[in-house]
Amino acid sequence: MKGRIRRLFTWKKMLGAFFTLCLLGIGSFIALYMMVSIPEGNALAQTQSNVYKYSDGSLLARKGTVNREIVDLSKVPKEVQHTFVAAENKTFYTDNGIDLKGMARGLYNTARGRGTQGGSTITQQYVKNYYLDQDQTVTRKLKELVISLKVDREKSKDDILAGYINTSYYGRGAYGIQAAAQAYYRVDAEKLSVQQGAYLAALLQAPSQYDWAVAGPIGKKLVQERWNYVLNNMVKQGWLDKSRRDAMKFPVPKAPKAASGLEGQKGYLVELANTQLENQLMKQQNITRSEAEALVVDQGWTITLNIDPKKQAKLEAAVKSQLTSKLDGKKRKVDKNVQAGAVSVDPRTGKILAMYGGVDYYKHYTDNATRADYQPASTFKPIILAAALDQDAKTQDGKDINANTIYDGTSGRAVKGSDIAFSPPNEDDANYGNITVQTAMNKSVNSVFAQMGVDVGMKNVLKAADDLGLDTEGLQAVPAMTLGSMGASPLEMASVYATFDNHGQKVTPTILASAEKTGRKVDLPDPIGEQVISREAADQVTSVLTGVVDDGTAKVSVAQNPLRKGQQVAGKTGTSDNNKSAWFTGYTPDLVTSVGLFGEDAKTHNQVSLTGATGLIPGTGRINGGGYPAQIWAAYTFGVTKKAKFDLNTELGAAVQTTVSPTPSSTPSETPSETPSSTPTKSATPSQTPSQTPSSTPTTSSTPTSSAPSTPQQSPTGGTTNNPLDPGSGG
């Protein structure tokens, strides 16, 4: 047997077989080279309109106007030309148009269904953009190889480079360098500086992720790294003097102008739909963001959204009636700085039923519903409780943590058990003494939840936040996180609270109902995922959060709202440090909606205070989560939901256990979070007079400490009131 194998696989036969395969490969390639010719350019022909529909099939928008203007390479400064070569293909001027190693890697991965994952020269990218398409198939890759060789032989390097920069997609609906120069810097291509050119060259790797106007912290970091990479490569290639390069500063692009046909909320809805479709294509085909955008933007898709047109109209009307109609920028400068965002989700299906991204896509390009640069403040506290309940965590003295656990609510009390010193103040430095977790949630007591976070373990809290739906990349598990000091979007907070509402089963909100193109339908992921916290933990959080509505900071705007017709409601208010953001994220059994208000300077876009907006809030004029955000939530929710009760698997919390309400003279007080600090021991500045100390708790009544007023005094927003514009502190 062994002898037969030796005779069958002699070295001569194996060598002969190898050479035969090589000859066959060479012959096949020669035949392919002879058969495949350079086709007519089809970039313009490929550009089509995308059609977007509401969930009922009615037309939302049609988007497909091509923003492209071809410019001669002579109109592009030489240094700007070099930025693209430095970014994508340093050997462009000397290579033969292909990267054999990259092509082999790309062919192998494409054949195995892993996407491209290979290097491409500028010539190859130009061929793909102009002569072929973005399909990830072996046939297309082989054609790209042959055509690239022929194009490199028949065209000059300048012609190829001009074709590349004129056909590439740069984001903001801009095709080609001229449109991109106008979209990002309001100049013609011939006026671009080398710094600006380097940014545009960097953009090609991931246009939407790297667009400075909408990029998150990670995206901004990545594009700056890419920008530096481009300029450093230019120095290495001898195209840029090092002293000039060292003096260069990152050229922040100008604010974008919205494309036509996307007025009102349409632009925000379309952009989120595109982004989520791109995300799915990236996962399915393992392609880059840039490649996914090229497959989606203006490529003839019919995309149906989960947006319910009736609920969408109700949400827009609620924002107008409760907030924007009260703003007057001519009377008050601060009114120009108020931005609102909201997302409404079905917790059983994960469908985004309505969304508010801003006053108008033309007037405010950044989507307030998906932006994640403002602190969620006290709306983060339920995540800490969820982590405690799910982990069966105990206090420092070994007691189980639940709704009835007693904590010390003294303002500025040093957290015990932490390696990092942390002594967060309560709002207005109010002291609550010994209170239950339920009361601490109702009144949003910082000192209690800072201690609870350490008791649970900040790494466990961070993991719970990630599991529930927050993007925690780059965050450190430090006690300051308990104040909601990270960034979060209304979309993320809706995801977290929808998971609570869905009994701990993960909800990843989606705006996409379907996406089809020429008979091809994209498989979309199930928005409902695995169990990320136990049902008992999720249900107890829900039960506790009903107390915030019925006996806490949302009492006036939500619980006592005349539109409420018996619906059970759970939710949490939040107001960040310096009143830069105010939140209410709440839910009924069938609908979760997160509403955020953000202070953004109308000119610089820096974060600023909301205090004084509308001029209708007495006292300090502080905008709290229990004010306008909760009012918007109630005006919308109570108009679109049915009477329902939560199905809770718990015996703890306000929903199932009678809670002693504050006396009539007491106004619920919400706690703003503080700017992150490793040792924030200094109390927050009181906003007028201290909040009244609570007169009772659900189980244990305690005497206020000496720093709190011994008799009722005026609350920060004017004392007891039935005015929904002034519900007491709410953040």
C-alpha cells in the first residue's frame, strides 16, 4: 500500500502537477485578459433614487439627486493631490495599478464569504467606482484585476487620480472632490489647503463615521488619527516639509447643509435608516463603512421604515405644543440654544415607531435623537439598581440590595469601599438621612447611588450598561459614572428602558422594516435578543420606577397629567450638571419613549446651560427632567397608548408596595449629576434655596441632618406647585 502511494506521489509527478496548474492559471489569466475589455464608465448610470416609506406603505421621501461636479486635476492643488496618494496608495506613481498580495487576500476572503478584506490601489478603487460595481463576488474581483492592469497601461497616472477623486463618495451627499470641498469647507477644490485635503482624503475610509458634524468621540479620534497618518506619510514621501507639517492644526469642517427633499423630520429618519442598513451590510459582507455607504446611498433601494405616521405626527405635535412654541430667540438668547430629541419604541418588537431629531433637518443637521455627546444624568441610576438586583449584590454591611434597603442619603458623604475617593453632593446639598432605595430613586439622591455603584462593583455596573444598550467603549469603571457622567443618546436610553419593559430581554431598537433592491431583500436582525438581566431584576426596576412617576420628580407632569387615563407608568428624570441637558425616559407596558433636551450654542455648537429658556419657570429658571421633557413625553404617550398595567414578577417596589408619599408641602427633588471627577468632594452650588427635606420614607422615617432646613422652606423652583412648567426639581 505504501509502495503504491509512493509511486502515485513521486516528486516528479508532483512537480509536474504544480507546473501544469501554473500553466493553466497563466493561460486562464491570458484568456481572461484578452476577453475582458475596459467597459464604458457607468458611475452616473448606477446612481439611482432611494425610496423611503412609512410602515403603512405611504411615501416618506425619495432621495437621489446627484451632487457631483467633475473638475480637471489641474484645478486641484498638487499637495492636495498628494494627500489622497498618501492616504490610499503611497506607491501609486510607480506601481502597475494592482496590489497582488491584497488582491489574493481579497479573492480568498470573497470566495469564503468574508467580504473584501484586502488592499486596493487607487487604480483598483477607481475601476470599481467608475467601471464596475460594489458587489463582493470573485468574478467582479477578477474583472477589477484585469481592467486595472489595462487602465494603468492605457491611461496616465494623472487621469487615473483625477478619475478617482472625482468619482469617490465623501459623505454629506457629495460625490467627487469639488462637491466635497463645498460640502465641508464652502470652497472650490482649487482653494483647498493641504490640511483640508488631508481631511477629505481621510474621509474616504468611512465618510459617515468620520464626518465631524455627526461623529461621536470615537469617530473624531479615529479621523484625527487618519488625518495625522496622511500628513506624516506626505513627509516620508518628501511631499511636505516637516516643519510645515508640525505647525498644522486639524481643520474642523463647517456645519453641513441638508440635502433638498428632506425637510422637517424626514432627513433624520432617512439618515438613521441608511446607517442601520449600512451596519447590516457591513456585518453580512464584512466590508468597510465606506464600501457599505457606496452600496446604500442613492443606489435604487426601496426602504420601508417602522415609523408609524400617526405616532410620528403626535410626537412632533407634542414637542411643538410643550416646548418649541414657547421658545423665542428674539426675546431670550438662551432660547436659540435649546435642542430636543426623542425616540419612541415598541418594547415587544423593538420597532422605532416615532422619532424627533430636531426642529428641522435643514436648520439643524445633527440628529438629536441619536447624538451621544450629552450626559444622561440621573436616568443612569436605574442601570445601577438593575446591576445590583441582577448580581444579588450586598451593601457594605452585607445586606441584600433591593427597593427596601436602607442607605445613608447624606449629601457629600464619602463613598465606602472605593479605591477612588468620591463624595458626591446631592442637589442643593440637601441631606436625607437614612432612606430606602425606593425613596432615593424617587428623589434621585446622588449619595445613595454612588455608594450602591461601589457596592455592586463599578465593572459590573459598566457591563450592565453595555448589556442593556449603552455604548460603553472607552469608558472607565469609576464611581463618577454613577452620576450619569458619560455621553448617551435618546436612542440608547430608549434601548435600555425598553429592555426593562421587556422583562430583561435585550431590545435593540430598529427603524428598518425592510430593504429591497432589484428583487434582493436584505435579511435584517431580530431586534429582540437574549436575556441580559433576569426578569425579576428588570421587573423590580420597573416597579421602583413607577414611584418616580407617582411620588417623585415626574409626579406633576406625568402622574397628575389630565391626559392620563389609568395607564401605569414607569420612568426616570435626569438633569445634568450646569443644566446642559434634561431628560425623561419613561414607559407604559406597550411603549417606551426617551426625551432629551440639550443646551447647544446656536453659533459655536458648544454645550451650554438650558437655564432660563422659555422664561416661564420661576426662581432660577432651571430646566429639569420633570419639566419640559416629561411634559413632552406625557402629551405624546397619553395620546397614543391604551390603558394597561405592567405584568411584573416581583413583590418589591412602588408598583406593588404602598409607598408613603411626601406631605403636601414637599416638592419632589431631583438630583443633577456632576462633571466627572476622581475626587468631586465639593458640593454643587445651590440654585436658590435648598430643597425641602423629605418628611417620610416608604419604611423608615429619619430626622434630617443639621445641614438641611429643619422647617419647610421654598424649593429651588418655587415650592409646592401644580404648575406643570414648574414641577419642582426634576433632574
